[in-house]
Amino acid sequence: MKLLYDKLSVEVSKATTRLYSTSFSMGVYFLSKNIRNAIYSIYGFVRIADEIVDSFGEYDRKCLIERFEADTYSAIQERISINPILNSFQHVVHEYNISYELIDAFMQSMRMDLEKPDYTSEKFRQYIYGSAEVVGLMCLQVFTLGDLEMYELLKPYAMRLGAAFQKVNFLRDIKHDYFTLGRKYFPDMNVTHFTEEAKKQIEQEIEDDFKVALAGIKMLPHSSKIGVYLAYVNYRSLFNKIRKLPASQIVKKRVRINNGKKISLMIKTLFEVKLNTI
């Protein structure tokens, strides 16, 4: 019966991924079957933590995130959890030797969201590392299947990809983050007077991250390359759309890529892979 519960646990993580992110789900679908469930499990874990600090405003979020963190470590130590998402995540932690340091850094960034700090450059780097780069590293541990030499080689590239994705999210969500959640991530940024110069500076950072990340994607094993590249293409498309808009519009609306465009990008990506252009 434990095997049935483990299967249910993965299905819950998979359903969570599909409900919250069509782009990420599309990328996971093109990973090799033997690693898909692990990535669903990682996404489910980080998504629930993110939901606690972002969406549960009518509850004691500090208490909830502390309980979630404690339950995470209990699940890992006991190798079981009555929370299906944590149960599926603990399996991944053990199977792929995901370090406590990565989990600790992620949970610290979640707590920072509740503290709403005034982000200096140093705090911003700390937040990006914990909220995005370590997630890329967790996934990389799955992608490299225990090959420590490959993991160390690709580590800086995975971090830059995670950073690029997160910074694009920040640009996309400026309005909601600032006016609803009371957060401002980019250091020295004036949301109410967001200038073209400030926008271009942020975009150049993201462009640099994407450039480095793409070099790493090209070195990934075939089992993960297509899926990761598709996620890159989707985020790159969103970023390009943001770049075309004036700064004054970015703070007024959330930029999206519709599902039709995502399907078009998927087909284009598959052709590129077939033609060996990545």
C-alpha cells in the first residue's frame, strides 16, 4: 500500500505543476520519463512554499511557513509524510542526494518574502540564490543523475538560468508584487517612477544571465536538454515581449504569453532539436 501512496504523492505534485504553470509543465513533458516525476516533485515543493508566503494573507503566514519547513525536514528524516507533496519531495532528496544547504537557502528566501526587506545588492543576490538558483541546482542534481563532475561543471550555468527566470518573473509581476504584496525586489528601483534607463539596466542583467545559461543548456544530457531548452525558449519569449513595452506599461499590467504562442514555440523548439541547432 505504501507504493500506492507514493504514486498518489507524485500525482499530487504533477497536478500542482500543471495547474500553476503550463510553461513549466510543457518543459517537464519533454524530459526523459525516468526523471519527470522528480522534477514534478521539486516544483510541487517550491510552489507550495511560495503559495504560503504569497497567497495566504488572511492567515498567520509566518507560522505556516515555519510549520512547512519543520514538516519538510521531518519528512526527509522519517522518509514519509502525510503531506503528499512533501512525501514525493523527500524521495527526490534521498534518491538524488539533494543537500540540506539548498533547502535551507530556499526556505530563508521564503522567510525574506514575509520580512519584506529593503533590498540592497547583497540582499538581492541572497534572495535570488535562495529563491531561484538553488531550485536550478536541485533540478541539476536530477539531470546529472549522480555524475558529480558534470554537476560541478554545469552548476554556474544552472544558477544563471534560475536567476534569469526569477528576474523575468520580477519584471512581469512588478505591479502585483509592489501594490498588492508590498514587495520591491530590484535594488534602488523606484516603482512609482520606473524609468526606461532603470528598465534597460535590469534587462541587460537578464540578457547576460540568459547568454551564459544557454551555453550550459547545450551541455546538458539528452535526457533533459529538450525540456530545459523549451523552458528557456518560453521565458525568453516572455522577456522579449517585456522588452518591447515601455517602463510605464510594465508597472500597470502583467505581461503574458498565451497558450497558442507556447504551442508554436514548442513546435519551433522541436524542429531546432531535430535539426541539431542547439
